[in-house]
Amino acid sequence: MEENTFEKVKEVIVDVLKIDGDDITMDTRFIEDLKADSMDQFFLIDGFCEKFDITISDETARSIRTVGDAVKVVDELTKK
């Protein structure tokens, strides 16, 4: 995992959810910990796609449950 990827993913989360990012870790869960609803999740995926210039499929998006999951997906898609 690139440390830089984590920081950029965190920027998107802070921007989309309008929260303080100090407590966000790789283990932070979007629904349980950050209280993200389905619209928030849509905007997060959209934000990741825009920030990293990637396309995340619906199937892959459904597998993203934690910040670490998002970082892993972004890393995999940006290396292609």
C-alpha cells in the first residue's frame, strides 16, 4: 500500500462526508464507523474515481467496506 494513496483516499472521505479525518485509519468502516449511507457511499466511490482517474465497477464498489478496502482497490486500479 502506498502511504500517499491512504492520504488521498482520506481527503476524499473528509470532503464527501464533511468530517474530521483525524480518527480515520485503514480499519475504519464506512457504514458502522463513519455512518455513511448508500448515497454517501455512491459519492465516495465517485470521488475516488475522480481523484485517481479510475473506474470502479459496481461489483468492486460493493466489496469496499473499510478505508483499507478502498486503498487496496485504488492501488490495484492505478497500477493497471
